[in-house]
Amino acid sequence: MTEPSRTEQRVERHRRELAGLLTYFLLAVLVIGIIGIIVQTYSLAATIREQQKVTATTNERLIDCTTPSGECYKQGQKRTARAVSDIGKVAAYAAACADQAGRQGEAEVLECVLRRLAADKRHP
């Protein structure tokens, strides 16, 4: 076998240097990519944690409004009872006003009902 010439040795050395530089470059790109993935993962985890807090608050409110022992549920029951009572009053007043002599039109019955409701508010 013959000894490589100096030119061949220099070419071989440059080839190895270039291969080494290319390896370091690819390794640097890989490390930067991994760091980017880690940063994105932490950012996503933080977003998920914030969303979980919002969801937990919403769930607590839903439970409070759908469980008979919840304050929201009790308030809803009171509002519903008042609304049903008010509807019953309006129906009763409308029937009473419509039965009064001399009341023929819808406008007169409505005016009578509104007058009675206003009187109820003044004297609960």
C-alpha cells in the first residue's frame, strides 16, 4: 500500500473537520428543537392549569345550583315560587277584572290588572 500524499492527507483532514462541524451543527439544531418542545410543553401545561381553575369554578357553581342544599338552588326555588305566585295573581286579577260590569275590552282589563298589581306593591 502506498502512503497518502500530503494533499490527500489535507483533504482527508478537512473532510473530517467538515464532518465534525456538521455533526455539531446538527446536534445544536436538535438541542434547540428539544428546548423549544420543552418550553411549549410548559406553556401548554400552564394554560391547562388555568383552564382547570375556570372549569372547577364553573363546576362548583353548577353543583351549587343543581343540588337542593346549594344556596343558588334555594335562591332559584324562591324566585320560581315568586314567579308562580305572580302568575297566579295576574290570572286571578284578570278574571276578576273581566267579570266586573262595564269592562268590555282587553285594554280595560289590562289597566285594571296593572292597577291591582301596583296596589299590591304599595301594600304587601
